[in-house]
Amino acid sequence: MSLELNLEEISATRVLGSGAMGTVFLATTSGNPTRFALKVVEKNSDESNRRARWEVNVLSRLNHPFLPTLLGSLETEEFIAWAVPFCSGGDLNALRYSQIDRVFSFSAIRFYVSEIVVAISHLHRLGIVYRDLKPENVLVQESGHVTLTDFDLSRHLSHSSPTTNICDLTDHVPKRNTQRRNITRILLSSLSTRSSSNSSSTVEEDRKRQLKKAKSARVLPVSRRRSINAGEMSNSFVGTVEYVSPEVVRGDGHDFAVDWWALGILTYEMAYGVTPFRGRNRRETFHKVLMQEPEYIGRQSAELTSFISQLLAKDPYRRLGSGDGAEEVKSHPFFHGVQWDLLASVTRPPYIADDVSDLVGDQKFDIRDHFAKQKSNKLKKETISCSSPSTGGGSPTPSPSSVLFAGF
């Protein structure tokens, strides 16, 4: 199905989600009762425009049962928008929270992870490294099968290159890599010092305020890349904090192996209800990513824990999937009995989406009015904030840690 999109003819019935890279609406277009998800990005900067157009480009190339289909797109002076099928089952994060003890059963984990592996495999064959795998980006279709979403942080990498080919940004790469390695040393030395001394509670509380961490906070890309004999690698620091791989934290450059690391984090979270390296702040999380091994508490199958451990190898060249890609991952005993060719034909997945017919009665609204109201409310808040009396003596001097992560 394809749609001719025109903002004049589109009506939204509810906001499905919003973030730094746009707002997603449940919408219909005049003359067509089919509901779809419409992602709308305001054209506020060259960076947001570039990432939005890149996501549309990626979607236009996808044709797979576990990946979204681009139904149509549009661009005006104010917005870039595109439509994909509506997934009425929500996302894996919400689904996990609805489970007993907020964890999935072994069979459910294996089913969902199998479909995610197939989806990642298809992306990698297209030369696309996903770089944003997390439960919130794994949606559940009405049929109960999964689909990945949000491709603005993805990028294209070649699988192999016969000769070393440094791009035009070569002169900046060594400096950038050195800076990132310095960041790693700061992380480790700071945590080592803190663990060997008793910091006052006031200092600790101040640090927590400065390094507040949202679970789904994303590290946005800084575009750098280089090619090596084994294949093209990216030096962008990008991803979601608790899912960022060691090579990204170290600034060593990364390739398709980052997606297999993220799959290990996701599988662990599905089984244990938490991510394996979560710290009190980003600094501590990155330290754990670099230095600690995952802990397996409780009774889980040896196949599952072995699968997770091999995906979470600190060395990307020893990581499961780094050698023969998805075929290597599929061969792990965790997937014993999975009939890969029949996954899309499974008629009774672990979870079937609830009836969403109640959404039909939602009141329709104009998307442009929605953004106009948001701007108006934001302006009112800023006006109130500016008119409030000052309680301090000027802006506080940022700490080294807040400067370090200022762009994250």
C-alpha cells in the first residue's frame, strides 16, 4: 500500500510518541480509513533535516516482514514527514513491563530475538548498521511479530575495502580519537579515585544532579569515518547510553558488531528486567561497559547465558557475529529448533495485540495546530521563567564531568 500524503488532508487522532527527532502521530488521510503512523520532524536545523531525509532514504529501501515499509512521505517549508504501518502492539519495553516479574519467558525471548536477528541480518546485507537497538525501538505488529523502528542514527558502511581509503576528514580523525581515549582514561581514573575515597554526600548529590541519566537518552552522532582493509568503520559516538558498546566508548571506531553487542544487552534485559551495566550515571555506566562482565543471577538456561556472554564480548573481533555475521549468530545453541524460514508464518506468537477499535472514536486534530500550540506553550513558559526573580548569583561554573558530557 502506498499513500499520497498532503498535510491538508491528514488528520491525527493521537500522539503515539515524541522525542528529539520528531513526533509520531496515529493518523488517517481523507478518503482512506486506514490508520498509519506518521512521523513529523520540524525543520529546525540542518542536522535534523539531514537525519530525517536519511531515515526516509533507508525506509524506501526496506522490504521485509520485520522491518517497516515506507507508505509515503512529504516535505513542506516547516516539516518533513513520512508514514509507516501502525503497530498496535506497542513496543517491547512496554510489553515487558506487562509481564509477571517484568521479564519474558525463555520461549518468548527466543521468539523475539530470532526475529530481531533476521531483521538485523537484512539491514547488514544492505550495508546498514542500525546503531539504535533497544526495547523501545522494537515494535509489535498487530500480528504479534516484531518490526524495528527509528533509523535516523543508522548509517551505511561497506563490508570490505580492498585498500585503505581515508576520507576528506582524515586530518581530524587522529585528534578526535585521542580525545575519546582521553575521555576513557578520565572515566576510569575518576571512578578509581572515587572508589578509594569517601566523598562527602554533598559532592555526591551535586554530581548526580549534573549527570542525570534517562534510560533512553541517546548519544547523537559526530560524523567521522574511515575505511580499513577489513571493512569500513565509523568513529561516531552514537547510541543509547546503556546499549553503547565498549569500542564506541573507547573511540576505537565501530562497525556492524555494535548491533550484536546491543542485541546482547537487549536479550539480557528481556531475561532479567534490567540492563547488565547500568550505573548511577553515564560515567559509571561507561566504566562498567569497559571493565565489568554481566552477572547472571537466578536460574536461566546455559544456552541463554552463553548466548548473551558471547554477544557481550568486549573485543568486537571476538564477539558473536563478528566473523560470519547473522549466520554465526543463528548457529548458536540458543536457537536450537528455530525454523528460520518459517518465522514470518508463525500464527501464534507469544503476544497478540489487543483490540484497538476504541481508537476509532478518538477526536481528530490538525497536526499543524498541534505544533503551533506546542510553540505557544513553550513561549509562555519561557516568558514566565524570564519574569521570575533570580535566586542565584549568576550561572554556576560547570564541573569537568558536565563539560565532558555536554554534547551527549
